Amino acid sequence: MIEMQKVKECGVLDCAYNRHIACRALAITVGDDEPRCDTFWTYSHKAGDPTRLGGVGACKVLKCMHNFDGECGSPLGIVVGREGNKPKCLTFISR
């Protein structure tokens, strides 16, 4: 059984779930073919629980070496940042 991995850092400051470089969504989804954070959302207020670090609820990037049956198995959690103007899982490593 894999435990839900944490988002240990998020550099996407304009996301509603980002507070002080930390993800506060209960769980994020990392996208289909590309390792983008599909949970990214802009909103006029901050969202999520400010006392909890976000986790990786699902990873749909099957070509990532950390993906095990749709779950993130990165042993140290993940880092989310920007690639161009898109939020991306920077922990992604292609198989």
C-alpha cells in the first residue's frame, strides 16, 4: 500500500491553494500525458486548509517513474513549479 505523498513545495504563487510556497489543497491531481498540476486554480481568496500540507491524490502521468498504478510513489514527496506559464510537477522523471 502506498501512502499519499505530500506536495513538499509549490512555487505557483498565484494558485488559490498556495500559501507561503506550500500547497493547502487536501489533494492534488497531476494531469494526463504531461505532469501538470490539474488542481491549479486562481481565485480572489485563498483556499484549502492552512494547517495541512497538500497531498498527491492521483497521478495520471503513467510515463513517470514514480507512478505506481495511478498513485505517486515519490519517496520524498513532490515539488510543483512553473514550466512556462503552466504549473508542473518538477519531480517528474520519465521512465
